[in-house]
Amino acid sequence: MDINKAIADLKKEPGFADNVGMLLVHNGLVRGWSRKDRSKVSAIEVTPDLVKMEEIRKDIEAYDGVFRAVAHANSGLMKPGDDVLFLIVAGDIRENVKAALSDFLDRVKSEAVSKKEIFA
């Protein structure tokens, strides 16, 4: 996903300027170490559930003050430093947008994306 293009496209949507005062982006990357015990990770295998991601995205977009939510997950074998997950939430005020992005991230990570670490 080209994040700059995604943001530019959002800004072109009818109603954007009237409804958006904040836009937050999450860009998840492959870490070079495991969260469990910090052992070295050489790669990860990522499998997103795109149907579930879309369900979650629609739920988040229905939050008060949220104008648009966008989700994109890469899949397959990835190495440290590679982009895995992009989330965007555009909405009215900081309190609404921050809460929506937090819920969006937590739900996508726990419900819609699985990964298998490959150790060096």
C-alpha cells in the first residue's frame, strides 16, 4: 500500500474537509526479534483474514466521529523491516480518532491476522 496515495485519495472524497480534523496511521513492521523472549527472528509468515478485516473496518467506520477507516495487510513470507499492516482512521476530533485506531489495531491483530515466526 502506498500510504501517501491512500491519504491523498481520502482527501479527495466528498465530505472529507467538512468531517475530518485528524487522521491517524498505523504502519506495522516485521520485528527482528520475538515478542515472547526477544529471540532473533529471520522472517515471519503472515496470513490475513481479509473478510474479517473488512467486517472490523466497517465496525470501526460506524464509530461516532469516524469518517473513514482503511485497512491493508500484506501476506506471505516477510523479513524484518518489511511492512505488514497499514490502518488509517480519519475522523472529527482527537478523542474519537485515537480510540477508534486503538480498537481497530487491537481487533485486527487479535481477530484477523495470524503470523508464524521463523527463527534464525
